[in-house]
Amino acid sequence: MVKSIRHWCEVAQFVEQSTAQDKDSRRHFQPTTIAQKLLLNDAWDPFLEDDASLWLIHWLIATNPSTGTSWQLVFSRFNRPDFTRREITNYIRDFTDKEGLRASESVIKRDVDCLIRTYVPAAKSKKKDIAEASFACPLLQLNLIQISPDGELYRFDIAPKPSLPTSVFAYALHKHFERKQNSTETMSIQECLYGEGSPGQVFKLDENSLIEYVEELEDTLEGMIMLDETAGLKQIYRRKDYAPLDILDSYYRGGHIE
């Protein structure tokens, strides 16, 4: 149980390895800045009661730069709107083979099962389930993946996300800008919508919804972010850097950005 908790804290970017080591050279971990602000010491939302926190956790899991998981592949690289368990399993296996990574078929299948149960309610069973196995993941509330009536086909809910605050989108947009090579200050709407690890991909937004978020930031960030269209190409300009944690703090403390 302790190993599992530590694993998911690492995947969600809530802990990072400390430089301190004891005489047995065991690894030590410390909470990250985002974990401290969200969960510890006068925290924003220590009991994860705000949907914004769930969206933030989903983003942190799906875009973890150091711990590659099925979440990262499915929400950052997989571009199809629907899939079966077998198709996702094959996609992940092909990726691991191409990258020279070692992962057995059974491990990949378990990972896929875990991912799906994170976002899709488990089918009701007539048998009495083990208590731990019947727990529902809080990320179910995001409704990011839907299941067909026959239980075979899954589909991403690519649509507006009413429970996704502009402040969390602003945090994600800033992080995506930072990951771009050469620290570019310009990003096309298509890159923000379909690029690997982009807000559009991770949050499964449609184009109109994404543009609405950018326009909202254009109005609230006093010109730091600007949307422009030249020769039919919509571009996002980051005219001035902004502090994404301050924007989140403003949201959780009841500021003007929602």
C-alpha cells in the first residue's frame, strides 16, 4: 500500500526525490510546490472538493515529464476519438517496442484496465465486490471517457468542459509553452489543440471551446496572452510571461479568474 501511494504521488507530480540520503542510500521524497499549495499548509483544496483540483491532477498525471505511463500516451499522443481495450493495448505495446522499453503484455493490460477504471464507472456486478475494488476514482467526475452500450467501445468526450476553470487552462497553457523548444512565444491554435501534451489533447477540448478559453485569458491577463488571426491562421501570442501559480491562487482564494 505504501509503495502504491508513493507511486501515484510521483505520477501525479505531488512528490519529488530529495537530495538528502541516509546511510543506507535510500531515496527520500519531498512534496512538490504544487502539492504544497494544493494540499498542505493553508492549502487551496486539501480535500479535493473543487472540480478544478481534479482537472489539475488529471493534467499533472497526463503530462508528467519523467514518469511515462499509459495516461501520458493516451491523453497526449493518441489522436483517435474512440478505441477498444485491445486497440489501446496494442498502441501502448507498439510504442514500448519502438522505444526499446520492457513491458509485458499482462502489465500493459493491467495498466489499461486501471486507466479505464479511472475515468469510466465499473460495471455493476451481482457478486459482492471486495471493498477496495469497488472504490470509484474521483476523476470519474471529469467524464472524459464514455462507454458504448455494448461495453466494447470507448469514446473521448471531445466537447466543452463546463467544470474546467479558465485558471487551470491558464496553468496548462503556460506549461505547454514552457515545454516548446526554443521557449517560443507563439503557438498556433492547432498546436494547442492537437499537439503532443497540449491542453486541447489532455482536456479533450473542441476548437471553439479552446478559443473561448484563450479569449477569456486575453481579457483577464491584461494583454499577456493574445489571440490573433493572420492569413487564416489563428495564433496564440504570449506577449508577456505570467505566473500560473498566482492565477491558481487567485482562483482558489476567490479571485477574478474562474
